Amino acid sequence: MADFLGRLEHLLHPIDGWGEFRRGARKAAVVFVLYQVDGRWMVPFVRRRADMRDHPGQVALPGGGVQQGESAWSAAQREVAEEIGVPVGRLVPLGAGDPIYAAVSNFSVVPFVAYLPDPVQPFVHDDRELEGVLQIPLDRLLDDSAWLLTDDAWRFRYLAHEESVVWGLTERIFAGLAPRLSLALSESHAEGQRPDPPAAAG
């Protein structure tokens, strides 16, 4: 576990050195939260209410707008606390991915990656904005065969999970993080399978 997290941290931008928001765009920060259940890596997503102004009904990573004078990571922690009940300071930050711009909503979003150590309390979602919390295994997210393409003219990738669909901006954010996650996992697995060096002759 520590090997995977350490390798992932080295593949990400520093928490305070990820870049800057797009000029003139609305600033936002989200968190890709990693935690373990019975030795399996999981990631929480939120399902937004259908009556919300921004991205109604969509599945998203927990996060939201960055307020005036607030750092992106501070905003991300605050939003995670508000949306799924993880207290500020509980997450262990690993780093950030590349910021992504959503032209439709004019949001410039920085995705952070963080680890939620044990014990992991049940998530409590904000009823004012959300319909619930989805917990998706990391190995399913990284399985290319689980992602499908629509058949219509406006083709996009999506992942169906528990009667919900991950697509749009959330899919773009994950696609940007996936190569780093896959590399960190493969390197940590390879390291774990190496034989121990032979003992020195005495």
C-alpha cells in the first residue's frame, strides 16, 4: 500500500505547484479519494441532484468552487467535508493532476489525489446538492473494457455503475489521472513480486 501511494505521489504535481486556473474561468477543485476496503482500493463519487444548476444529475468527484482568497487544496478539503462528511485534515494529500477546462460551464478544475486512511467512516452526503455517494473499485475504473462508447453521433466514453453513469467532465478528469494511477500500481506490483536478494555468504 505504502509503495503504491509513494510511487503515485512522485507522478503527480505538488499540492501547491500544479499550475494555475484558466484566466476568466470559474475556479473549482475536486478530489480523487483513495481508500481501502478489505484490501481493495475504492474511490467515492457523488451523484448530483437533478435540480442543480451545474451538471445536474451527473456523477462527479467530490469537490466544488474555490472561493476568493482560498487555496485550491483548502477548497477541495472543505468541499469534501461538506459533500461526503470527511473532516478537513483527515485526507492525506498525494498531489494533483493537470487542470481541465469545461467550456460548457466555463469551469477550470484542478483534480487532487488524496488517501483516506483507516478507519474509513460511512460517507454522509449533503442532501441539498446530492442524491447519494457511489463507491467504485479502482480496478474497475482502470479496466478499459468496462468503459463503453455511445453509438450516437456525439460519441463519448462512459462507465455504468449501480444504475448511474460516469461520463462527461468526470470521465475527462479520470482519463487524465488514469495513466499515473496505472503506472504506480504496475510498478508497486512489480516491486512486490521481485525475489529477495540472496543472503551474503558468511
